[in-house]
Amino acid sequence: NIILGESYGLWPFLSEFNEPGAYLVEQGRKYAASPQAMGTQMALAQGTGTMPAIIGLLTGMPDTGMYPNYSVGMLQEPYGLGIGPVMKKLGYKTVFWYGGFSTWQNVKNFALEQGFDEFHDASEMPSNETNAWGVADGDMFKAINAYMDKHRGEKIINVIMTTSNHPPYSVNVAKEGYDADKVRKNLPDSIANTDKQINEMGHIWYADHVMGEFISKEEQSDPTSLFVITGDHSERFTFAREVSPNVASTIPIIFYGRGIHKDWLAPNAFGMSIQIIPTLAELVGRPGQTYEAMVPSLFTQEEFAFNHRLYLDKSGKVLEQSASMPQSYGDMIKNMRELAAW
């Protein structure tokens, strides 16, 4: 189960935001700290929006500023590097879940073209909590639980795109159990203490909370379940004062499940979102099986990682791509982008 959390950034996981982060992403932190979890210290999202993240996961290629989701029908076969073809080759049924509607950004047609067997959206999910985007995350996760209960024993990969942590922030989070006072009393000066901001953080809490409920239920129903917890991007959250790209532009990548060992990744491991694909292939693949990728798995620590405008290396700093960065980085980025564009 790959949970691609809407605006599920790394910042609430960072020690400098322990308050209110320990409450806002209590579930994510819990799974990240488990002895049967491994993850990156930080990772770069594919871009600053949801569709670039989905494009990255579905194509397996770095961002080029192009939108192949609007070129559906021009290909005779999938690119072959995305999560769909890689997991199908390893024997999995591929299912995409979206809490919004399938016509948004042509996402259903694009997913089906890129190796997904099924696509399910808000129109199929019973819900009393709807908004401009579709259904609330909790109802989407219930629909996935119900689907899985009918398909136990099958090899399935669910790619799950959440929606609730997004404007207009209309979920009644207080009704769901959000304690705004816990957040309001423990805010750093980098976060504004306004009703609007407190409600927005309530949606971070809600998305994390119902994700945790989903993981717990699936784990009870099938102890062999494996979960990847990550975010599509982070930049939407507005801080009261300027923060570094390490805070504003990074996402978590957490692999959690029975048989995972924390020490498989170094404590200072870093990467980029499309490395989820080869990493997952190496975790679930069997001897003799193969996969194709443009980037190595997270088990092979590269010199640097990059996205549409930033790079991250062993210095631990996220920096803007520029002429002052090492030439080898610039050459690699140029080569990979040209290959992806071609």
C-alpha cells in the first residue's frame, strides 16, 4: 500500500517542530519509529503539486515540466518504469485509489494507460463527508478496507492518493477528534496562531489519524501487509516567517511492515520520491525477477538527489540548482531530464 498523502510534508516530523508535530503526525511518527520500519532522513518530492508527484510515480522518471497525463493514447505501451508496470511484472494486481474524481487532470486514463488494472474514485465511495474535491480520506480508506476484505489472498498493490489536507479545508476536524488547544498552546513563532492556520493543521492531523486507522486495520486483517508512507509535496503550508528548503520542501518516505529492518537504510539516508519504485521492487521481488528503473533504489545511496528545482546531497542541505553546484550534478540532471523528455 503506497499512501501518497496530500501535502504530507516532513516538517511535522522534524525535531524543531516536536510541538505541535508530535500530535499532528502522531501516526506517521509512530510507524517511522517502529523497529519494523525504515526510511529516509529526508527526501525531495517530485514537484510542488499533486499531479507532478503522480506523474513521477506512474512514469518512474524525473520531472521535465511536461504533462504526459494529457498525452494519453499517443503511446503504444506504458513507459515501463512506473510503479504499475514494475509491480505487474512482479505478479501484482495494480489498483489506484483517488479520493477525488477521475476526470481531474485526466488521472484515471493516465493511470490505466500506465499499467494499472483498476482505478477507483470518489464516485464509488459511500460518504457523508464530501467537499469540492470528493470524499474525506476516512471514507476513502474505509472503501479500500472493504475492497481488500473481498480480495484477501491476492497479490495487490494499492496506490492511494489522499485529498483531505487541501483547501478548502472543509472536514469537520473537531467532530473527528481534533484538539485545537493542543496545537494552539504549543506553536513555534514560525507558525501563525490564527483560526485559519489552526484549522489547516487540523487537516494534517485528520489525514494522519485516518491513515493510521487504515494501516492498523489492514495489518490486523493481513499481517503480511507492507506500507509506504509519503507525501506528494510540502510547499502548500505557509509559515509565518521564511524557513529553509529543508523544512519547506521535503517529504518523508517510510517503509513499514513485517520483515522490514530499520538498519537497512543509514540514519542519514536521503533520496527522491521516484526511488520508491525500485526500492519496493527490491523488497518484494523474488530471486530471478527483474525490474527496470532510471534511478537506483534507496539501498544504493547516491551522491545526490534532485527534483524540478532543488538538490540534496550528503551535506544534508537542500539547495537551489544553480551554476555553482558541482558540475557532475548538473550533467546528471541534464542527461536524466533529456532522456525523460525524449
